[in-house]
Amino acid sequence: MMAKRREGLSERHRKIMEFLSAFQENHGYSPSIREIGDNIGVKSTSLIDYYLKQLEEMEYIERDGRKSRSIRILKPVVNLRATAQKVVNTVRNTAAAMTEVIKLPLLGRIVASAPIPMPTTDSSYFDYESSIDVARSLLPARDKLSDLFALEVQGESMIDAMINDGDIVIMRRALEANNGDMVAVWLDDKDETTLKYFYRESNRIRLQPANPSMGPIYVDNPASLRIMGKVVMVIRQVKDLQ
């Protein structure tokens, strides 16, 4: 019985194992000693046989000495080069995704307090060129970029949802909402807009603030309420402390 070698795999051992795995995967049988030698750049078949015996001793392979092409892999060896390249590619792709910056249109202000009319005299504050830069990796992967837009928050009714006056909310265009969604809504009969949690009750809509000092807004005529979008991300504005 062969004595087990305690040493780890050398570079040449590893090359042989990687070639054995690739060859058997492609052909369904093991390579010959000469094919192994040609692949790793060793002409001596006796030296290849010596390496194979060492691999047997380390219990990486098993051979039937009476048959040709009888090598059986017992412990597959990971192709470190291929694995390392995959890791490098993954890191590069991740870094590219992290650094990819997109521009989302900043369409205006949304009130996070009691609804007020959408200002008309201030429309020049946000022109069609207004936009905000956002890393693509921070946005939901399933959302289409064309469906996203940004609004500046005015008011403090959503402070318990970590949305303060001056913050930016990234919205996804939507026409409907589920209970508990944070939505931007337009009240047609009052020409007013607000940002609240949405709840559909039996005969009305409840727009719930996230501020214990403020009460909900009830919309008795659901047809007068239009959902503009759902909040998918909040960009906090850091203010200098005086």
C-alpha cells in the first residue's frame, strides 16, 4: 500500500489536475500520459507517470494500472486561475455598477405637511434641465429608469419615516397604490399635492402622515385623488449645524 504524501499540490500537480478535469469533462474519458505531458510541457512520460503516482498517494486520483485512460478523479481541484479571473471580473462589474451615475429629472416640490396648492410662480425654480445624480446601484434593479423621477420634500409630516424638509424622494410612476405605500398624490378638486402613506378605507381614502403631531387627511371622494408615484428611495440632505 502506498504511503500518503503530506505535502500540498505543487504548481505542476495542479496543472495536471486542471487538465484532467477539463479533458474528462469534454471527452468523457481520461487523457493519455502523453496528452498530459503535451499539455503541461513535459516530454518525459516517465516523469508524468511519477507525478500521477504522487497524486495517487495524495488521494487526488485513482488509476487502474492494467487499463489505459483509467484515471479517475477523487478530489476535484478548483482552477484557481479561472476562479481568480471570475472574481476579478465580478469585482470590476460591481465597481462599474457602483460608479455608474444616472440623472433623474427633478420635477418639483412635494408637500409633506397639510396639502397646499402646487406653486405656479415658482415654476422656474425647476426647469426641464433640473436633475439629480444617483448611483444606479442604489436604485431598485427591477425599475425602469424612464419610470423614475425626483421631488424635493417640503414640510415635516413624514419625519418619523426619516423624511425631513429639504430631502429628495425618488419616485416610481404609478397609477395605483396598496395600503401602506408612501405615495405622492394630487387632489384634483383642490389642485393640491401631498406626500403621505396611502390607506383605502370603506368609503374614503386616508392619507396618513408620519408625524404624531399631525392628523390624517381624509378624501371622501376617491375619484378626486390621483396617485402620481410611489417612493422608492430617500436622499437625505445634510444640514450644517450652527
